[in-house]
Amino acid sequence: MNSEHEERLMKSFPEKLHPDLKEVLKILPFENNKVKLCDGTIHQVDNLIHENELNLILDNESLIIPYRLYFDEPNHDLEITLTDKQKDILNCIYLRHHNGHLREKRLNLLSQNSEKWTIPFVIQLIGEYVYELLPIIDKKINESTLDFYAEFRDENPKYWQQTESRMISYWNEYYRYKFPKLKEYLGFEIINRIKKRTHNNGYN
């Protein structure tokens, strides 16, 4: 089973990252299927990686990212042995975790100088229901990263439209009472910022 989990996660990152990704996979607790769920209780989970997937393109490379993960966090003593890049890979993996608090924690841990390959994991969070993630994302999508996000948008038009639609749906369902106008909702502001950007193909 471990090899199946590893194989699925290998498809989530560009091939150039696979040597670092293999080091990260070594510390993930795939052997433990008794995991702590959001209510704090321990449950046995048959599938530590949800069968649903996100099919995306990044720099003309196909990625298949799991929709949700259920395995616990790795041992801290093992985690601190990782390089900075490996820690960012680990943080991206846990951005797909079912626990919103853990997603928030890992998003905060993602380095400010994070690279282009982190974008699919960050973008997905804009179309989800945890508002607390949006102020963190707001800081990460700035003048130094906007071109990358605009290119990702153009490579994935259908996914981008779905993300925007989900963002609006969650605003309407959960946050309209707080932000009566859609333009006041931070998720909309972030999406609009990326939509308005015309990326420069000349960047490195």
C-alpha cells in the first residue's frame, strides 16, 4: 500500500523534484491508518489518499494531485532533517489534508520564496471553504509571483473557471452575511488580481 501512496504523490510534483520528493516520502506515516480526524477522535481510515484527483498542467507537464489526504503529520524530529526545498514539498502535500487547521498551519510554513511548483497547491485553496487561508494566500500572490499565477491560469482555463465558481459558491453559502457584496470578499479580490494580470513570457 505504501508504494501505491508514494506513486500517487510522485505524480503531484514536476519530475525535476522527484529526488527531493523521495526523501520527503520516506518520513510520511503511511503505515498508520488510525488517524486523528477534525473532531479530535481517532478513526481507522481505509484510504489515506482520496480517490478523487485534480488534473493540472504546470509548465507543459501534467500533474495529478490528490483531492484529499488523511494521513497524520510526520515525526517532527524527522521533519527538521529535511532541506528547505523538501520542507516546502512536505508543506504542499499537507495543503491537501482534510483538516483545515492543518492546511492553515502548512500554508503559513510554506516559504515566502516558494517556487512555481507550489502554485497548484495554493490556487486550490482559493476555491475552498476555509476563509482563514485567504489572508495568507493574499500575501503570497504578490508582484513577484503574479506572473507565475497568470501563466498557470492560462495553462488550466477549465480548472481556473471551476476554482472561480467554487469561490463564489462558498462566498454565497457561508460568507455573504459578512461580505454582502462579492467584491468585498477576499477570495474574489485574489481571483480578480490574477485574472487582470497579463503574464510576461520573458521571465526566467
